[in-house]
Amino acid sequence: MKSIFYIVSLFPISIVRFIVSSISKTGIYKLSNGYKVTLQNLKMSYKNLNQDELEKLASQSFIETLVSGYETIQSWSRPIHNSGKKIFRVENNFLLNKYINDGNGVAVIAIHNRSVDMLLKWINTKSETTTLYKKVKIKALDSFVKKQREGKRNKVYETNMNGVRKIFQAFKAGKTICIAADQVPQRGMGEYVKLFNNDAYTTTLASSMLYKTKKPGVFICLNSFGNNKLGITIKPTKKGIYKDSEYKLSLNKSIEELININPIDYSWEYKRYRRPPSGEDPYLDI
């Protein structure tokens, strides 16, 4: 499977972007469920934008989602050091290095900006990691993705109660752990917390671990910066994440800041606001 992905991803990103952008001019993508969900999420998150601005942002985001999917395939099919070659700038790299070198454990909290797998491979050039992942529905692909994320010495656990125990144990033992904190958790494993002023069912795992252990954490994401260049943004956790009255909201505030760096990079096609505490599902008519 790795060889197939390598052959499929031989074209430069610039060519892929040109093809995707050209096809997008037909407007056919607007019929897709992914675009419709993206537009709905943007309407709920950026209420200050008018319809034309929202549609433009949704179109740009949809293009970047397809291009970042190609980036993921490239990441899967190439050696770990290749991911570093794609990154031309890293903001606050010293901060992550410091926490890793201290050896007391660090929580690396990511969001779904562009290729999560490329980002994880870059992190794994710095440190062995213990990571939670959402199982892929296609069995053969799930096995392949898990193997890619584990590499030689990394640990990967499915997002369930056993996986939560494993990652908490690793964190307490001074390991580097990686968590994507912007997906809707399983029922009973989250709470409603404001995200862009909407009630969003949110995982409390990362914020709870930091609050309880007082260990360090960073927020991280992958961004595009024009001319097909990629960069990594690392931000320190807010002080509120260590306070009883603030740690849950603090998580989503940091997520908002990362998304706002370049909103078109975020995976808006995910139904982030499903399971509302009251009222109708906002995606019911999509």
C-alpha cells in the first residue's frame, strides 16, 4: 500500500493545487456534503461575515482540504525526515524543544489543520510519542495508518477508555503525548463548552490532564503561507488551563486562536456542532 501511495503522490503540490483550483471553477463541488457542512460551520463560527464572504471562505477551505489530503498521502509514503523538508518555518520551536528536553512530559495538543499525519511525523523527529487516534472505517487502511503513526517506537491507541488510561499513564511517566482536541468525543467523554460562541460538545481530556498534573503543554497546528509553503505554529497554553474555573473554556479559546491564524486551513467539513444541548441538529437539512 505504501508503494501505491508513493506512485499516486509523485506530482508536485503546485500541480495538484492547479488541477483542484481549475476544477473548482465549475462550482460542482458545491453539491458535495463536505462543502455544505463547511459552509454551515463557517456561518455558525463567523457570524460577522456576509453570505458572499462565507461562500468565498468555504470554497477556499474546500480546495485546501483536498490539497492537504494529497499532503497526507505524501507523508504516508515517504520517510519520516521528509516531513521536515516541507516545513519552511516553525513558530516557538524552542518552546516544544525545551519541554521535550526537560523530560517531565509534555502534552502536544493539535487541531485538524491540513495534514495531521505530516504534523505528527514532524513531532516524531523530535520525540517518541503516545497518541490517540480515531479508527478508520476501512480495515486495511486503518492498519496502514496506525502502522505509519507508530513508526518504530511510538505508541498509538484508539480513542476509548482504555486509550485514555494509556495516554494518561504515559503523560504521568514523563512522555510526550499528542491529542487532537477539536473532535466531538464519544458520549459521556466530554462536556458542552463554548466554541466561537456556540455550545460544542468538547473533549475535556487534554485540559483535565494539564489541570490535574500541572505538567506543561503546547498547542500546535500546520498552516499554509502561500507559494505552497507550509509552517508550524506552536503556542503556549493559557494560564487559565491550570485553574479550576477556567481550564475547560481555556482549551477552546486556544483552539479558536489557532483556527483564526488562517481559517481556510481548518477542516471545516467535520460536523463539529452536532449533538447540540438543545434545539435541532444544525446539519439536519444538509
